[in-house]
Amino acid sequence: MLIEHLDRTLWTLQQTEIHVRAQVASHLQADPERLTTALAPSEKWQPPRKLEDVVKLIAWEEIQVALRDGDLHAVGRVSTERAAAWVSEHDGWRFHSGRHSSIAPEHWRAGQPSTRTDALSLLDQHFIDIRMSRFMVLAIWPVTEVPKPALLPDPATGAPYRTPYMDMLDQAIAANRITRGDQGKKELLAEWFRSQQVEGEPVSQNLADAMATLIRLPSSQRGGAKRIF
């Protein structure tokens, strides 16, 4: 059945917040005007707000709205037994259930959530180890990336700006037949770069070594040998 393929992975409240923060940051950074507005201080005499603080605040508010509206469902281990006989805001709870129970939207509206401890406190019960379905989180906050700025065209040619070194890197890959499966030896690649010229000047040894490194995968720099423990 199709239901067997459902992603049943559960995220903690903290994992969810980390994900939402990343999407909020991408959303703000995608639009310079939107980012400027978000970082603007509430009072003119105050300094601009930090992006990290703004993202944290917005992400937590969005999660709470989704939970209170029932768009995002959560479960937690519940307790109805206070550790102290008297009523105090510092009272603890005990005998939390070993299995997770559903947390209704009404609970989120009436309770006091805490991302620091992944808990939700109400007058007559207390939830810990709060978790929610990953697929629901990804549906509400899909992964987005900050758009990369477009390359400015060269006024003389109208083509994207490039340097002779960038062209040389492409030539080196083609001339030495560099692929993921065949990275070539750095020493031989550096020797090839040393035989080239840029604007009539020979390529220095340091630059040749650096460019030989740039056209190879990072894993090739570390060596291909695998350790067996």
C-alpha cells in the first residue's frame, strides 16, 4: 500500500526550530529590501538588530502559529502528577508516560512552551520530549536556497565577466582529461600550468600549485586511502 511509504521520521522541537530558522534566513536574505526591513530597529536611536536574533524570533513564532492552528501536529510524553503538593510555577512533574500522546492545538494555546527543554507546561499536565513529523515540517517550510547573484556582463563583450585564469582552469581540465574518476597527479598538473602564460607572463610555481589544487576534488587533496579500524 502507498501508506507504507509514508515518512514517519519524527523531529524534536529543537530540530524543527533549527530547520525553520534556516528557511527564514534564506527567505530574508533572498530580498535585500525584506532583509533591511527585518533588521531595522524598533526605535531610531537603537542599533540595527542582529540577523541571528531576528531569525530565531520569527522561526519560533511561526512554529507556534502552526501548532496552535493545527497545521503542524506534535506528540509528547505527558504527566499529570506534580512532584510537589503545593502549587507553584516552579513545581516539577513526575511519572511522564513512556509513550507519546497527541498534543492538541488547544494545549498549545493554553500552555507555555519551551524550546530549551522541548516541553509544554499546562495547569494540569506537562509534556516533554516533544516531537513532530518531519514530512509535515518540510511541507510547511520547504527547503529553499538564497538565490545567487547574476554575473555582471563585461561591457566590452556583453558576456559574463571572466579572467584569463578562469579560462586557463577550463583549458587545463580539458587538456588533462580531468574527471571525477581520474583526477590526475597534482605535480603533473602544476607542471602543465607552469608551461602556460597569462598576458605574456609565465605562471609562477605558487600559482601553478594553487590552480592544480583548484581543478581537483577536495577528496583528492586528502588522499584516497581508506582507514579500517
